[in-house]
Amino acid sequence: MSSLVFPTVSLAILALVLLKFTQSFLQNRVSLPLPPGPRGLPFIGPAFEVDAASPWITYGRWASKYGEIVGCRMFGRQIVILNSEKVANDLLERRSRIYSDRPSFSIRSLCGWDFEFALDKYGSEWRHLRRLFKQSFREQKVADYQSTQLDSARALLLNIASHSEDKIWDLISLCSTSTILSVVYGYKAETLEDPMFHIGKETLATGFPLLTTGKAMLFEILPFIKYIPAFLPGGSMMRDVHIAKQWTQKYANYPFDFTMGKLRSHPAFACILSDTIQNCQGTGQIVSDAILKKFAATAFLGGGATSASVHQSFIVAMVLNPKVQKRAQAEVAEVCGIDRLPTFDDRAMLPYIDAVVRETMRWNPTVTLGLSHAVTEDDVYDGYFIPRGSIMIPNSWAMSRDSRKYPDPETFKPERFLTSDGELNDDDVRWAFGWGRRVCPGRHLGSAALWITVASLLAAYRFETPKDRDGMPVDVIPKWTYALTRWVVSVGFRLNSTLNLDPVVESQNRSQYGSSQGLGKSS
């Protein structure tokens, strides 16, 4: 009898000890302070302190006062802002098991952005889509798409030559959109009037402003907004939501239907979407059309919007930094001469061009605030308690302005990405592509597209400060807009062609892509 009682009592004592230890541990965690930050008003928190047009600037100011990790409570939700690469890496990368979720906002489904898998909650469907992306966009596959990227860059040069300067931002967007449409769907966007290009442009213009954290939070704290008819006072936001949803439905469906139609008539039709379907069939995977639409539409979005934004920033940087442009063009001329354009074979011999691309992404980050993460468990970091469900916002802008890593951060200096021997260093601005399990899966494809477009533009054109009627330079003050990504609203410049474009025309005419587009001639 006693032999049975003893282990039972021992187990009971052990259980009590473990229970007390667990309670003490949890109490200690809860008793730890939250990350420091502004308090603001009851419930609302410091929301009114945030610059709605440039929230990253406000968060950066808070960092200088409270530290690299800043916490606050806004509208009943705990917000944690990560203002340094180290803190973001420690949490979102090294602890990705619990920091890979996304916060849930009802605005996403209301305006039809369910197609964007990067915004999905962490779960089985997200992991499935992530596997599809890894298979299709892994670094080893990038070379398969170089001919398409090269054709799009050449087409951009010819389009610029045959259009007025005020069309350049649209032409930049057309180039990025055309590239990703061709790679993902096998669709060749032809002109600024192309219907797929128009759908992409309107989807971004109507959806991005609604998905910013401020407006997304508004629908959470005032849920009745979604029940206000669009025609009544106060219903303007729902009118915007309905318009956005109409475009997102076209965005997800039209190019997908194009590819599926092509596959029915031409089973050998090649693009990422068709390859993915065939690979899944070959391995016995059953993948629904809904999953395939999300996969393709997410790639369409990521490849088009972000690349166009970086290209715009590059042009602004060249106008403002003529010495950098001159050095970059000298490197291209030394390697390629004056009678041909750069190709991917030249990339290893043009490190300064890569440095210019990296510095462009640092100097004006496309995504100034990284997509928010959500933590799925209570956590402790650096003595601070981070409660489960906290919204984690990586402040990419603050990281780009870290003077410890990037001295004189406001100055455009591609040299910061080169070694003393003139070779590229190890800083590939990885923080610009996301964190942990949420890192951008198409970053290698995007990097290649950025490089060949920048190198081609430098070979063919010189971007200069505009002049007034007396021939005097005019001050260039770029204006930007923000809606998830940064865009140029306006900037003055003028173009000078530095290359005879006749060889480009001949090359483009030999290309199936160029000849099918009927692109303009050089001027």
C-alpha cells in the first residue's frame, strides 16, 4: 500500500511545484514593463500625434526619445514599432515561429484584397502558397526569365524615345507591369492603353490607400461604417471600397482566365502559372483555381508595384546626383562601349550599377513601413513584455536612416555598398524585402529586373535638371505620395539621349516581343 502512496504523493508535490513555478513565471512576465512609448488619450492613444502622410517620420521621432523598440496602445490594440534592423532581426527573423502571423483587418476582405496571400494569416493555406512561390521564384530559376526582363527594358527605352517626357512615370509602370505579366501569365502588355495594364494601375490606385494602417484601423474601431450606404453622408469610404473591389476582382480573374484559355488551346503555353499547374499535376497535387489565382495575382502585384516605385526613385536620384550618374554611365561605357546595351552577362563587371540599385532602395525605401506582423504568443524581449496579438511594425525608413550603419544617411552614396577594392560588399539591403518567414519570395527576380532596367536607362539616357527660359537650372524638389508604397507625384527633369538607339530598334525588331508590340522608333 505504502509503495503505491509514495509515488502518488511525489507526483502531486511535483505537480504543485511546477504549477507554482509556472504561475510565478507568468506573473513575472506580466509584471515586466511594456515597450516604452507615448501614452496619448484614453483608448485612442497617441493616434493624433502620428503624421498620417508620413507615419514613419513620427515613429522615428519616437525612437529617438524612447529607443529602438517603441510600444503604444491605439484604439485598444497593442502596437510595437521596430526602429532598428537589429531588433527586427531578433524578433521577426530569429523568433519567426511566433512572429510570422499577420494582424487581421476587415477592410481587406471588404475591398477584395483576399487574393494577396502576403496578407494572409499564418496557417496551412499560407504555407501551401509559400511552397509554390519558393518552387517558382527560387534564385536558381531567375535566369529562366532574363530574356523577358531584357526585352521589357529594351521596350522601355524605345517607348521613352517615342513619348513626351510627362509620360515617363506611366512608361516605367508599363515596363514593370509588362515584365511580371509576361513572366507569370505569359501575357504581353503592349501599350499604355493595354487593358491589363489599366486594370493593374486602377487596382493599386483604389486599393493601396484603403490598406494603410490608419484606414484599416478605422474600420475596426467604427465597424458600423461598412453599413452606411455609399450614397449617404459618411458613405464615401464605402463607395471607395466598392470601387476597389470591382478592380481587384478583375485583377485576380482577367489575366488568370487569359492563361487558362491559352492552355486549353495550346497545352505547351509557357509561363510561371502554367508551369506551376503542370508541376502540381505531375506530383499528384490537387490545387484549386482559387489557390492558383492567389498565387498568380500576388506575384503580379509584388513584381509590378514595387519595381516601378524603385525605378521612379532611381530617376529622381540621378537628377539630384549628376556626379553619381556620370560615374555610373562611365562604368557602363567602359564595359559595353557606345554601340551596344548592357546584358546580364555584363553584371559581374558592373558592380557600381548594383551599388546604385541598392542605394536607391536604401535612400528611398519603396515600403517605408514593412507589412505588419502579429505575435502569436506572449514574449519577452530585452526586459520588455510583448503580449500575444501585438501588432509589430518594422520601420524600414528608420533602418535606412541608421547613421551607425549608413553614415550621412540623407546623401545618395552608392559607394557605401562597395569594398575598398570596388567590389560589392555583403550589404544587400535585405531589410527592404521583409523578415523571417514573410520575406519576399520574389526578391531575386525583382533584383534582376531592377538591375537590367537601371543599367539600360543609364546606357541610353541622361536625366538632367530642367532649365528655365533663360537656360538656368531650376531647383528640383521631388514630391512623393504614400499608400503602402512610395510613389513620385512630380519632379522636374529633362532627357538627353546618350546612345544611338538604332541598334536597339534592330534588336527589338528581331525579338518576338518587340515585333509583336509595334513599339516606336528612336527620335
